[in-house]
Amino acid sequence: MLLLVGDHVTNTIQLSVRKLVEHVYLAGSIDNRFRSQSSLLDGTRIHQTIQKTYKDGDQKEVYLRSEIPFEEFTFLIDGRCDGLLFQDHVVTIDEIKSFSRPLEELNLEGVLVHWAQAKMYAYMYMLDHELQEITVQLTYVHVDTLEKKQLKTICHFSELEAFVFHVIEKYAPYARLMHVHRLKRNASIKDLPFPFETYRAGQRKLAGAVYKSILDEKNLFVKAPTGIGKTISTLFPAVKAIGEGHLTRIFYLTAKTITRSTAEEAFARMTSHGLCMKTVTITAKDKVCFKEETKCQKDYCEFADGYYDRINGAILDILSKEDRLTREVIGDYARKHSICPFEFSLDLSYAADGVICDYNYIFDPRVSLKRLVEEQKKTTVLLVDEAHNLVDRGRDMFSASLNKEMFLQLKKDYKGIDKEIYESANKINTIFISMKKDMDRENEMVLEVLNETFVSHLIDFVKKAEEMLIKNALPNLLEAYFKVNQFIKIADFVDEHYVIYAEKNKNDLLVKLFCMDPSKLLAQMGKGYRTKVFFSATLSPLPYYQEILGGNEGDYVLSIPSPFSKEQVDIFIKPLSTRYRDREQTKEKIIRVLLALVKQRPGNYLFFFPSYDYLLTVYEGFKAEDQETQTIIQASGMSEAEREHFLETFKPKSEKGVLGFAVLGGIFSEGIDLIGDRLNGVVIVGVGLPKIGFEKNLIKDHFNKKNKSGYDYAYIYPGMNKVLQAGGRLIRSENDHGTIVLIDDRFLHNHYQSLLPEEWNEFTIL
């Protein structure tokens, strides 16, 4: 990274030894065949094993740091060498590497990038201690047998100095490109105006709060109404903070593709007003993969084969020509250079000023961007859009489950083929059977702790599966292996925020580690970042979201009233029961309300229902009465093209109007913009409460025990959030007008009304 001092970019380039040598010497292919998960721990284990053999006076994990001038730059390079050995007045730099294949397969000369790393450390040590000669040693250790193979060479200072300057010379084009860019970027930010003629009411306040939070290194929780322009109001002050040297990177985190587009549009608008910034959008691997099957193996995919041989050229090419690195732009350059578009986007994210991506790249312990070091986090802001979605997403990220059927199938598959896999799967299946018997006639059962024998059998299964997978195996073994590994990892997180339960489903049995309260782990995964801004139109009630999203007492909190007038929307409440037991009885009355509304106030409407079955029931009754009005239904599992077609159906000033039937809490109830006459009204059937279920009741009981309102936490707050999101689709600008109809008698109860926006308080009862 290039250092920032005040609002100036200095010519000092700070980077680690490893990053420098990998940029220059890393070569070969992406090959995501099976690799032992335990191998991730092998490096640490093997380092410690070798370091224990060092003699008195030898040193381990020695921190080295050097300033090396090169042309117009000063390179500040640091890192920790594995070993510094002293014997018979000879100094040796020891670099330890684990090796999973037989050591005979190791190149007699070692791996170039490993030598480069060791030689960099050697030069840095010689520079500090004015040595003219040093021994450089690579110690390769087999992960299973601990068999050791050492390669040594004696290096002279002049030789290493020439080598180091050669490495830096190779890195310099990238450094120079980024240096020039950052000078240009900061100059463009200095004069960047707010990219609209005026601030909407509340926008300046929100932008100011974001900026102050960044300056003060505080987290911020914001409830700001739909249509205010939250995306630009959070991005603009963050961009300004980059120009002033407070930040080096912005992460704009979203839950859905459609909100990612909004962030891209905001950056594009600022670009049209003079901003020069590199922004990258990370899209899921299966969506951008060029191949029919997402299989990252060099002998299957030409874009994986030789990826590291071509990536530096591709990065220099795209960064020298493009600023907005969208999915399409990345795809074009990936094809041009024959590289994997997904891995390309990840590599670009470490060079970009702004990254637009899903929550999981930061908060999910399985897929987060691991190469973001602590120093980089300290100058990074996280802007968490539609933050209410992070509650359930967090629960999913930190939960894990296993089911009996998977192990029963493995037993069948490996009977007579591999005795160890068969027996391992059989032991686990037997414990599932025992648990199932203990449940008697109950469908669910809470487990006080995980059965120790069960856990030991799972660990044993992982070892046996690894041995088989290294050779070859049926696909279902790989799937089981990853699920068990994930389960074991999540088991380490289990504490008072979790419940362990078993659930019967016909002949199958599921055991789940369920994270009821994700607050602790969300805070842990977000630790180290300078500022986190959580914002949504429906972050209500704010104290609940501040607690459940891992906030603390020192956080800043902001609630912004709607900038739109009450005259822009007519609110109606129809007090009918939409409870499951009453739906058949009130269905005809709801149909009458919809028919009357369309007749009296023609236009484009979205009708939201709490379930797809309920939607279909009312839709069929409605169509039996009105076959002329154009209707469109949200289908389950819609593709991106189908979603776009659904939205494009809503044309402005439509003569007869379009009625869209959609699911409350689904893809069309948040994050979409149907401005002006594209949408004239919204009808919301029900208060959105989740279906009563075992997990929801566990959440309810958990928070009740903490003297919180468990029913609110499990049911009412999530339900009303869906209502507010759906209603927020209507008024998106100062010129929008329309109608909202709330159908449910509970909307007249004080507790539910207290959760409605202030501008909905003036309503008419139908």
C-alpha cells in the first residue's frame, strides 16, 4: 500500500516480504481439487516442530524491516523470518515450508518463490548487521511423516542486493501505476461536489454523521427512510475521507444483487462529476464462471490453468484503463487474458479503493477476504446496506447442521469398497439412531451438549475421508467432508448464544448448532475496521438492531425522519384477520378490497402476501372476478432475467394498470425502485410474522431468559420489518404519490402501530 499522510500520498510503499515476492514469482494454476483442511493447520504445527529443534542462541519468528530506495520510491518492506541460526560464526536464514506430496517429487532446486522469500529476509538481515556473507536455507517438511529435506546456498551481499533490486524493479510498474492513480484520485476528491443539485432533507445530516463517525473511529447505526438516497449519503462522505487520508478503502456490503447495482450507480454518478476511483464488484463464483460446471481444476478449465502466470499482466491492463470494474468489465478482461473472472475480482479487490460485495466476504468465517491484514482494516470503512438483513444472514453464517441420511448413504456407497469409510460412517449413523430413539415421539429435542463420542467420531471421519479424497472418491464423500468440517468449526463457537437441537423428518434426523444471537460473532468478524456504518429504512426499533448486530454503548445512533410529506401517500387500514386459521373465512373480503381499490384508483400496484400459497389462493379468486386487468405473479426461484421482466412490466402511465402479486419479504419487497407512475400503490396483507416454528420459539425463549421481549425479537420485529420494506417501495422521490393499504386487524393495535413510520400515522379505516 502507499502511505497516506494527511491529505497527501507519500512516495513510501509499505508491503510485506511475502506480498512482494508472490507478486513477482507466484506462478502456476488455480487447482481447487481436494486439499486436506487440516493442512491449513499443518504449516503452524510443522513450523513449531522444526523450531523446537533449534539450538540455544538460535532465534525464531524474527521480525525484520528495511527501507530500500528505488527510483522515486522508498520501499518499506517487513516480515518475520522463520528461523535465524548461529553456528560456528555462520549466520543462516531458515525458511520452513510444509509439503504434502512425497518429498521425492520436490524439485531438486526448490520452489522459486520460497527462495525469493528467504533471500529477501537474508538481505534485510545483512543490511541491518553489515554482513558480507550469509547462508540461506529452505527446510521442507512432509505434513504426515515429518520427513525433512533441506536445501542450502551461501549468498554474498552484492549478489542478494542485485536480486532484491531485481524483485523491486519487477514490482515497480504496479507500484507506479497505483501511486499515480492515488495522486489523481485524491486531487479529484478534493474538488468533488455532492453529485446532485441539492441535498434532500436528511441527506446532509446522514452524510455528516457518516463523516464524523469515520473521523472519530466510531460505529454508526442509522434508521433513514426509503427514498432519501442512503447509498450516496454514505458513500460520498466515505470518499471524502479517503481524499483526506483517513481511509484507504471502502467496502459497500449488500445482501442482494439489486442493491449492488445501486452502489455501482452512485460511484458512476460521482465519476461523472470528476471522481477518479477504482471500484470493483465481486459477484458470486457460480454466476460469473465461464464454464458449464464450476470446477476449478487446471485440466478442466483453461481459465484456471496458468492463472498465476497471467494475473499480473491482467491486473496492470485493467487498472491502467478502467476505473469501474463491474461484473461485465471484469468478464471482458478475464476473457482477454484467459483467467478466472471470480479469482480476478478477488485479486482486484485488494487494489481497489472501493469494493462492492456481499456481506459474507467480511462476516462469514468460511469465505471472508483473509488477505486483508490488520493495518489495512484500520483504514477501511464498512458500509452495511439494508443492515436488517444481516440478522438472519448472521444466524445462517454461524450455524451448521448434519443429517443422518448423509451417513447412511455413505455406508451404502462404501460397503465392500472401503472398510474405514464404511465403519466411520456406520458409527456416526448409529449415534443418530440412538438419538432418534431417545426422542421417542417428539419431533424436536434440545441437547444440553454435543455428545463427546459423536464429536470424536466426526473428527475420525474427517481423517478417514481425507485419506480417501487425496486418492479419489465419490462426489458425495467430498460434500460430507466439507459439511462435517464446517460443523466441527462451528462447534468451537458454541456458547450461551447457541442452542443444539435434533429434529426428526420422517426417517431422517438432523442435528443443528443454531446461533440464536449472532451479535457476538458479528462484532468479532467486524473487529479491527476503522468504522462500521449499519443503515436501513427499517432499522426499527434501533436499540434492538444495535444490540443484535453487535453494537456497543459507545456507538453513534441516528434516526432521520422522512423527507416526504404526508400528503404524498394515502394510508388505509382494513381490519380483517389474516391469521392462518381465518384465511379461508376472510379471503373473499380481501378480494373485494383489491377489486374496489383497482376500480376506484386505477394504476400499477404491488400486492404482498405472507406466503406463496396464500398469494395463489387470493390470486385465483381475484382473476375469477377480474379477467381484464393485467397481472403478473412472483414465481419461486426466479432467474435474474425473469426478475427484470417482472419489474419492466410496470410501465409509467399504463392505461389499464398492472397488478403484481408478490411475497412479503421476498425479492420484490425491498431494494427495488419503481419511481413515479411505475407504481401507484402497495397492498400489504398481514403483519408479516414468521410462521410459528421450533427455531423461532428457541429465539423467543432465549431472549425471554435475558429479560428481553422474546416474542418481539423472534416474531414481531422481523415481521414488521417486512411490512415497512414493502411499504417503502411506493414513495421514492419528492414527486411520487400513491396509496398504501394495510390489511390486518393487528395494524390497529398500539404495539404494531408504534412500529409504523410516523408518516403512516394518519390513516383511514376501511
